Amino acid sequence: MIRKRIVEGFERGLVVPQGLLAHGRGEALDYILGEETTPQAYEATRAAAALLLLSKRPVISVNGNTAALAPQDIIRLSKLLNAKIEVNLFYRSQERVKRIKEYLSSMGASQVLGDDDVAELPGLSSPRRFASREGIYSADTVLVPLEDGDRAEKLVALGKKIIAIDLNPLSRTAQTATVTIVDNVVRAIPNLCVAVENLGDKPPIELEKIYGDFDNQANLKAMIELILRRLTRLAGLEVLK
Ligand code: ATP
Ligand code: MG
């Protein structure tokens, strides 16, 4: 069913061929994880929810794959957080930005940025450097389901906090982000909605503790260890201590 959504997204012109390849890499990693949310991913999701609730200008960056896979969940999350949605594409074309905007609007999004008042992020090559002035350009925290490593590095260098959703714990995006949720976007975004609902009435001091206690590098290492243990068990080898 998930694969069908990506293919339909491709046929609608939301997803590019490179997006199909990225999805395949994601599927392979999801197999290894057992296609379920791990305790580490839940922990990262909670930290991400706390960070988003503490942020003054949170923005949700959406690309073709995310729009095809989880449009309703993205809209729900943006409403829960009062966060802007911005279409921000690696393989950018005005036509595709417009198509994704229209698709999200048809699903109930009230405002989608992306081709309005666009500014250039310094230090990035064309055409990835464009960001909406009202959106990512002036955001303090950006949620990037499926981001490219170069841009993730640049956004962090510009002082923004980055929450990545990436099934590959080894990617540069995963390694660079402030908080990395190693999970499939189809599970991670609904989980993030639930975490935001659960933490929504907590005082800032409590949210700061949840976020402050989270160690992204340690979480990524634990994730890799979990993969190692799972494969060891599946291979019938002696379980690691
Ligand atoms: P990087 O640029 O961060 O080093 P990359 O070049 O390997 O990574 P990109 O194409 O830039 O990869 O980004 C796609 C990433 O998204 C891949 O790491 C892939 O595993 C991951 N991915 C693909 N589909 C999903 C999905 N449904 N949910 C979560 N992650 C996914
Ligand atoms: Mg890349």
C-alpha cells in the first residue's frame, strides 16, 4: 500500500524518479528494522515533539515523497503546532512546487508556502538554496522528513534546529540533525502528532528537560546496535551481550 502511494505520487507529478530510488533505499532499511517503530525512535519522537512545542517559528518542510506518503498527517501536525508548511524540493521546479501545494490544499491545508516570497540560503548551490522568507528562511526549528545531507548541514550551520525523519541512521542528514527520528515517515509523523498532543499542556521547563536529556548521537548509536542485535538474532548467531 505504501509503495502504491509513492507510485501514484509519481504518476501525479508529485514525486520525481530520484524520489522512487530514495524510497527503495528506505524500504530496504525498513525491512532491517522489522517495519516497526523502535523504542529509540519513540524516544527521539518525544524529544522532537518537545522541541517543536518550545519553538517560536516551527516549519514543516515537505518534499514530493512526503506529500505522497503522509499528506493528511502533515496537515494534522501543522494544525496541532500552528506550524507553517513549506514545499521545499531538492529537484526543484515551479511546476512541481505548484502541484504539491495544490495537492496539500485539496487535502485541507490552509496555507502552504514554497513559491511565494523566496529568499536564498547562503552557501548552497542552485536550485536547492531557495527557501520561503516567511517559512524555512526565518524558522528556528525545521522538521525535514527526508532531507538531503548538504542542506541539512547548511540549515544547522545557519543556527536552525533540525528534526530529521530518516530510515538510514548512517546518512549525513541523520548524523547532522539536532534530533533524528529513524523511522518511516508513515509511522513517524502520526507518532509525532500523538506526542505533541500528549506534551501539549506541559510547562516549558518540563519540555526543556525532555529535549535537554535527549542525546542524538547516543540515540543513533543505540539504533545501529539494535539493527546489529536484530540481524544477529535472525542469523541464528549467538546473541550479543
Ligand atoms: P544524505 O544526503 O543524507 O547523506 P542520501 O543521499 O543517501 O543521504 P537522500 O536521497 O538525500 O539520501 O535522502 C533520502 C533518505 O530518505 C535516505 O536515507 C532513505 O533511506 C530515506 N527514506 C526513504 N524513504 C523513507 C521513508 N518512507 N521514511 C523515512 N526515510 C525514508
Ligand atoms: Mg543525499
